[in-house]
Amino acid sequence: MYKRILVAIDGSETSEHAFDSALQLARENDAQLQPLYVVDNPLMAYDASGYDPTILRDAFVEEGQRLLADALARMKHENVAGTPRMVDVAPIGEDISERIRITADEFNADLLVLGTHGRRGFKRLFLGSVAERVVRSACCPVLLVPSRQTQTTHVESAKPGHADVAAAMYEMPR
């Protein structure tokens, strides 16, 4: 059984489906849920006059606060324990997938839930690049929630003993 579930959220429709699945699993397993929003630090590839990267970062933080407040309200409504968390990607040498993995380790997650394609869209043929990198480096089962599939299928596939099937599930882009 899962007792500590981390779910990555980014405001995309797919991450909303992932959160729904994680919330249902947490409720059914009486597990602690940690919704996670990762702030990606914008890098400047060149010196642009008048460009202030803090404006973009502040927008990410504001969106994260809104998403995490919504997640917490839904968790309270469903009587699911847990605390949402916002983290920043380290400025040099770290990406979103690495920060998700590190945070899952810190949380001692026994299940990671994320959407196959988030804000960054369809960068890869089958899996989003962040989802793919998380699966490759995760030290616990990963439930990947595709963008167009019923929630029942996600949750049924994520029951203990079916993690390999859940991690392999994805939907071809149409």
C-alpha cells in the first residue's frame, strides 16, 4: 500500500488529471499526499537590455501559490492529509525532473504521480521529456497519467503490484 504519495503539478490539464488520480489513491489508501510545484528558474542565454528574469520567476511563484492553494482546498475537502510544497530548481546543473526526484527522496515517497505531458508540451514522441527523465531516475514506483484517459484506469493500474504496468501506460498523440 502507498502511504506517501508525491504528485507534480504545473497547471496543465494533464497535471490536473495526475492530481485527481493521486488524490483518489491517497484517499483510498489513507496516504499522505504532497502536491509539488517546481519553479523553473529562467536563464538568460544572452544579455538583453531591460530584461528582468525576476518578472518571469515571480509569475511562476504566483501561479504555484494559486495551484497549491487549490490543491490544499481539494485535499481538505476529501479529508486527505498532507502539505503542498513549492521548490526551486537549483540555478546551475539541475532541471525540473532532478528537482522532482530529490523532493520525492526528501519526502520518502513510495509513489510518484505525474502527467505524461505538462506545460512543456509534446517534446518527445511518447513521453514528455520531464516525465521520461523522472522515470529513468526515480527510486520508487512512478504512475504516469496520460492526457486523455479515464481516471478509473489510472487508479486501477496504480494499485500495489501493478506499478510496472502503470509506468508503461501512455497514449499516442493523436
